[in-house]
Amino acid sequence: MKQVSGRIGLSWGVVLVSTLLCWSGSARGEERTYPVEVIKDVPYYKGPDAHATRHRLDLYLPRGGKDYPVLFFVHGGAWIMGDKDFLGLHHSIGMYFARHGVGVVMTNYRLSPQVCYPVHEEDVARAFAWTVKNIGKYHGRADEIVALGHSAGGHLVALLATDDSFLKPYGLSNRNLKGVICCSGVYDIPAKNAFFDKAFGTDPKTRRAASPLHCVRADDPPFLLLCADRDLPLCGKPYAEAFYKALKKDKVPVVFREIKNRTHNSLFLRAHDDNDPVARAIMEFVRTHTAERQAGLNAS
């Protein structure tokens, strides 16, 4: 990828342009919005064992924006299903944030039972490393990346931030994350629960090592934890609060919110609407933790 051009768009995907809309929910009043360029199916790994679809990601870019912050998004699906598209629903979310000046990288990763932990996490770390290395070519800030994940994706981004051994092979650490947003994440893999066998095996030590709850450190980046009031049992308030308390104990900046009248799926999949509390919470978190770049973004 030596340049961003029409040739890249043709070789890697389809370029789409959105209409210009205003974000009336901004606390700062009316602000600039952007047409959106979408580049699909960019390979983030090209090794001999590269998977034809799982080692690819999509880019949602605010066309005309410069030095913009970036959301690095990891999809859910219980580590055994799902993808970056999710029947087009994730597309709407990518379009929303890019339109408001935040670049979005949506990645795939290999799934169980074809692979088992730690492969999912290794793929996410590889895609994140690609983002750090390459997002500047698209005018995004490599030092202004916030990880975002839903469900299993919430687990994967939380572990990326709390156990940076996955980033070290790329010369990176959790300091390369400006923040982490977990929507209905899984923070503790139970030592005995058959539901997790395909993804994590049966060894209790492996499951504990894969649990962000047990990996928290004082130098972790800021967190935003969101869950639904009608969430799945292992993703709901008690588990989110336990992770919240662990982060607070180590003085990691963290905000926790339970969203009313939502389920596990509807919590995140409405986050493409100006009036949606999850969309607003994500945008506020990104702007808070990348505030030093916002003036330049909106003046570009």
C-alpha cells in the first residue's frame, strides 16, 4: 500500500460515499461531518497460512479528514461465528462514526472450533499492529487508536489491553491504546463451563490466563464498560461490575454504564443513531481520550 488511490479502492474493495449529515447531539453544537470512504477486505496478514477471509479488515475513513482518531472494532459471536460485516449491520456503525470524523477499522479473526485460544487473540493483535503501521497512510493517527468490541469482541479487546504479551511481537504494548470500549464483554472465562470448551479448551489455568479480570494492571489504558439491563448471563451487570472494581482497585480510569431497555444484541447494534445512548457514550469516550487532536480534526 504505497498510496491511497482509486487503484487501491479497486483492488481491495468498493469505495462508498455517504451523504453529509449533522450530529445534533454534540455538546459543542453543530460541527463538521464528512463523506465516508469504505475500503473492503484489506489483508492484514499475507503469510503462507493466511486465511482467505478471516485475515482481512475493512476501513471506514472520513474523507477529507486529517489526524483523526480511530476506532479499532472487533466483532462478537462467541468466538465461533460472526464477522466484520454481520449482515451489513456493522457497516452502518462504521459509516456513522466515520461520518463524524472518527476512522473505523473493522477486523475479522479466525474462529473456533477450527482454532482455539490464543489464536483469536493473536489475530486481533496482528490486525491491531497492521492498523498502527498503516492507518497514517489514510491520514488517521496511529497514536490515537481506541479499541472497541462487542460480546466476544469485548473480551478480545479487553485482553489486548490487559495482557500486552500479544502485542510485544510487533514492538507494541498497551500504551499504543488510547482507550478500550467493551460492549457486553466477557471478562472472566469460567474454569468449568462447557459453553467455552470449543474456544478455550478445558484447562482451568488457560481459562484464567484468558480472562481480562485476572490480567488487570495499573498501567492499563482507560476503559468504558457498557452492558444491557437484559444482557446474557455472563455479560451482564454483575460481571461488568466485577471487572470495573478490579480496574478501579488498580486505579485504572474506568466508566461503567448499564443501558436500560436493551438486550445483548440491541445494546450495540443501534449504535449508529445520534440519539442512541451507546453511540453517544462511545463518541464521548473517544473525544475525551483523544481531545488533543479534535481541534485539528474539525479545522481540517
